[in-house]
Amino acid sequence: MLWVFVLPLALVAQEKKSKKAKASFEVSGNCEMCKLRIEKAALNVKGVKMATWDIPSNVMSVIYDSNKAPLKTLQGEIAKVGHDTPLVKAEDVVYDKLPMCCLYERLPEE
């Protein structure tokens, strides 16, 4: 006897459509060690597809899923490794632990 199982199409899970976005923002830093640290922090955020930080301009360019990785979350992860962003400032204790070459000039808080 041949048994045929038919799964209803309704059981197929529908995923929320990803919302691919591009953004650029400033991230404070100085050198190649900063670049590695900043890009690694960004790429560890779920939904980030590409992250490149340019040393001379201090500009971070990202391609990400805005449903999974809001910019504030992304910038918060970068701040956790010691680098200030427009939306989130790194904690002083984290900044103070950066190598000497990575200590950038911080703007006073308003």
C-alpha cells in the first residue's frame, strides 16, 4: 500500500520580509587596531551584512537589516568596545582600557 502525505501549505512559516538598509555614521578611533575592533563589533550584530570603517574619515559604512539591527543597537555594540558614535558614547572605563594608540580625542559632554 502506498501512503502519500500531503502537508498543507499553510504550515510553511512566513518570514518577515527583511528590510535591507545602508547607513554611514562617524565612529571615533585612530588606527588599524581600532578598525578591526569596530568592524568586528558591528559584524557581530545579527542582521549586519557588511561593515567597513574608514580610518582617515572615521566613517562607518554598513549594510544591514533594519528589522534585526536598528542603528541604535548597532552603535551601542560599537560603543561597548570603546568607540564613541553619534547615538551612543562609550563608557569611560571601557575607553580607558583601549591601547594608547587607540585613545582618540573625546568631545566634552554637553
